[in-house]
Amino acid sequence: MNDSFALRLVGLGSGAGMLVLAVATQSRAVQRVDGTIERAVAPRRPRIARAARIGSLPGEPYAHWPIGAAVVTTVLLCRGGPVRRAVVPMAGASLGAILTHHAVKALYQRVRPRHAVLRGKTEPAYPSGHTADSTAVLATGAWLLVREDLVDPAVAAPVVAALALGVGASRVALGMHWSSDVVGGWLTGIAVASGCALAYERLRDD
């Protein structure tokens, strides 16, 4: 199985999973799980809020471009070659994740946890934008660095996984999202990153 086929498979599977979960969030079973996790986290929130805010940073909109710029600069300085092969995938990861999660939120008007609503967060909950965006940007960046032989996959994979998991967990810890919103964010980010990695492979072969 070649890389392009694998990326298509992962992208389609993740995208389909995200949409299936979007529908499932309306079920009592998923809502019950979300509610149980929220009730377990709520009493601990004051103690973990500071760490959670730090964990959430890679998902902030202002973090996407510095991360993308760092990846693009590293690739071009170390390997040279056409600028677009690095710029297009990284820009696509940020913009693609933003557009995708906003589109899904427009379709599935899910209410956020009470803690978030009381703090003025009225934007639909599913999927978590911070989680989707950070997962897409970090995974795409890791793919480029690995494919350019600048980072060992044994290093890149756990680092990206830890950061993406941290962002997702922080959104629940801060009371901004239900746990299933975060899972939807991870799936969205993986789907977008798969598409951006495909774009990189095509540009690289040109």
C-alpha cells in the first residue's frame, strides 16, 4: 500500500468518522458519557485550569502561523527546492481546519457545556476548533519534516500525539467542550492533515 492510498484511506475514514460522531452526539448514550466526564472534571477545574490553559495554546489561532512558518522555513533552509511544496500544505492545514470545523458547526448546532455558556461561549460546540486546528497543523508539519528527512518519525509521532491530546484534554478541562467534541476535533484534524499531506506528495513529485 503506497503513501497516497494510505493518506486517502485515513482522510476518508477520519472524515466519515467525524460526521458519524456528529450525528451520534444527539444520542442519549453519547450525551450520557459526555455528562459523566464533565461532572467528574468540574470539581477539579480550579486546580487544573492554569495547566489546561497552557495545554490549549497550540490550538489558538495565533499559534498556527508561527508553527507553519517554522516548518516551512526549516524545510526550505535545509532542503531548498520549490517554496510552494512547503507553503501550500501548511497554509492548507490551518485554513482547511478552520473552514471545516466552522462548516460542521454550522450544520450541527450543538450547545456547549454550561460552564462555557456562562462565560459567553455561544459558538456551537462540535467539533472542537482548537483541537481540529492544532491536530491538522501539527500533523501536517510533522509529515513534511519526516518526509524531508529532517525529523525521525519515532520522534515526530509521539510529540505530535502528545500535543494534540493535550489540546483536546485542555478543552474539556477548561469546560469549553464536551469530550465527544474533542474526539470530533481530532478526527477533523486528521482528515485535513491527510489531504494536506497528499498535496505535499503531489507537489514534491512535480
